[in-house]
Amino acid sequence: MNEDLIADLWHVCVEHIPIDKRDDVAAEFVNVLVEFDVKEETLSSLKGVDPNLDNAVEYALDEPGEYFD
């Protein structure tokens, strides 16, 4: 999946998510990307798209045994 498409999907969705729920939704969003075998490089390229998404991506990339082999 292309990082531009992923970023666009996030931007469309995040506008409709209450601010206090965005971190949780970002974490779930990244979990779904990982489940769909989105590569680490693609996830890494999403940094800078949105602060909530940044936190979720950084968490996923910092936990290699949990998310990636």
C-alpha cells in the first residue's frame, strides 16, 4: 500500500475523530496496517503526517518483536 494513500486515508478520518480519541484510533489504524503487511519502511515514511499517527508509528517501530519479525 502506498504511503500517500495511507496518509490521505488518515487525513479523511482524523477530521471526524474527537481529539481525545485520536491517539487510540491512530494506534488501531497502525495495527491494521501491520496486519495487512504494510512494510516498516512505509510505516516509517508516515512520520510527519500527524502527531497522533507519529506516536502510533513510533510505538510500532520501537516494538519490533511485537509487530515485525
